[in-house]
Amino acid sequence: MNAITIEDIRAAQIRIQGIAHRTAVLTSRTFDMRAGVNAFFKCENFQRGGAFKIRGAANFLSLIPPEDLKRGVVAYSSGNHAQAVAIAAGAKGVAATIVMPLDAPRSKVEATRAYGATIITYDRLKEDREEIGRRVAAESGATLVPPYDHPWILAGQGTVALELLEEVPDMDALVVCVGGGGLLAGCSIAAKGLNPQIRIFGVEPEDGNDTFLSFRAGERIGIEPPGTIADGLRAQKPGAVTFPIVQQHVEDILLVSDDEIRQTMAFCLTRMKILVEPSGAVAAAAALVQKLPKGLKRVGLIVSGGNVDLDVVQGLR
């Protein structure tokens, strides 16, 4: 049984108005020629905080009881969820503490701090961010806001697909990046609720293939901390809430290499004039290098974010 329904996603769409933006849908004839499909880019790199995460965070904070919310919120994230929680907390007038890895992109750390959050750093190779987050929440009385594995988060993230299909209803397929699975799970519920015939694909980096392995095994499988350039997709195991939804609605999980991610980032920057972070480029990469099944014509590609350090951009070729 789904943790949420499309009606929950419609309610979230109303709830997050004024905090999250409705983002643009772009096209590129050159991309279409190379990919062999008509692609529609849902540009969450233009979103507040530079990524889709504000949707889930805003919905979650809106549903915390007022007496609990006034004690603040805690989150753990490599960057995009961190910024989202900081922005949403600022909008609600409450304190936010964010647990971030030492190797998080500088741009994401600096932005999170600029939004007013207190940052606690940790070594992701040696320490458990969830344990740190739970401890901080217990000590402070703050509410822990998970990055993906919660129905309130899923409902907020599902508004990405809801908006896209409201604007472009007649698509054959939807392609979504997958880290912990919140975006993919939420979007799959929205997309199938609007069009039961739509085909849905998740995309992971080759070095962060926990969902790919789990999808084929039929159960959640964990991996070692991945070293992929796609820092937002470094989850080590699919979510307990998200994975059953992915199993139900998603046709397949595809993999792209870091080089293919860089190639797609470069295309987006030089040809489409949009800045896309590595995690945000994986869905488009699967289309650009023609890893999607043959026969698809109209394809929605979720560009999940655009927060990337300049040294990564300078290294593109």
C-alpha cells in the first residue's frame, strides 16, 4: 500500500505555495536530436535553494504541530536538503541545526549557513549522520526532518511531477534521479495518478548503485559509501518507505557513469545555458547517451538541482 496518494501530493502543492517556486519546463532541439526523444526538462535547478528539496522540507515543516515546531528542527544532508530545511525553518521563524559531511560541496555549506542554520560537521566514512541527528534532536527537543524516507517528504517531492504533467500531460515516460528515493517515489505516485500508462525510470550513478542492486534483488541492499561526483546521490541503502513504492511504480533503474554525468553537465551549460549539478544531470544523461528503452517519444527529465562548486564546473570538458 502506498504511503501517500496523489491527493496528498495535491494538498502539499497548496501547502508549499509561497515557499517553493513553480519551476520552468525547457526543451532543446539539439538535445532531442542526440537523445532520439522529445525531452522536457523540469528545471528544479531554478528552485529556491537551487534544488527540489525545498518542496519536501516546506511540506514537512507545515505539518509539524506548532508546539513542537517552536523548538526548532534538525536535519542531516550533504547540501540540498540542508539548504531546504534552513530556508523552510527561516520562513517559519524557527531555528535549524544541520548535520553535514566534511566533504560536502563548499557552495552548499556556505549557502546553508547563509540561510541562518547552525552546522555540525561529521566524517561520512567514519560517523553515522542519522545517529548524530537523532542525538541532537533528543538533546534539544527539536524535530528531526528526514531527507527522504517519510510520507510528508514524499508528498512534497511529488509536486515536481504534478507540475510537469499539468504542463506537459502527454508524455510516454518520466525519468528521475534516485538517491534515497524520495523524489522518485513521490514523482512516481503523482505521475501514475495522473497517467497510469506512463513509464517511469530511475537513474543512479554507477558508483552509487544501491537502488539498482536492490531493485534487481527484490530487497533493500546496502553499499559502501560511494565516491561518485553526484554528491546528492550518495545514499548507501534505499529508504524503507520509498523502496516499496519504487518497486510498485518504476519500470527499471538505469546507471550512468561519472564521465557521462560530466558530459551532460557540459551540454546543459554550453548548449542550454543552464547550470546543473552532477546529481541533477543523471536523468538527462540517461537520455543523452541513449540508455532509455527504444520507442519512447516524449520524455520528462527531472533536473533535480543546480548547486555545484566552481572547481567542478571548471573541470568539465
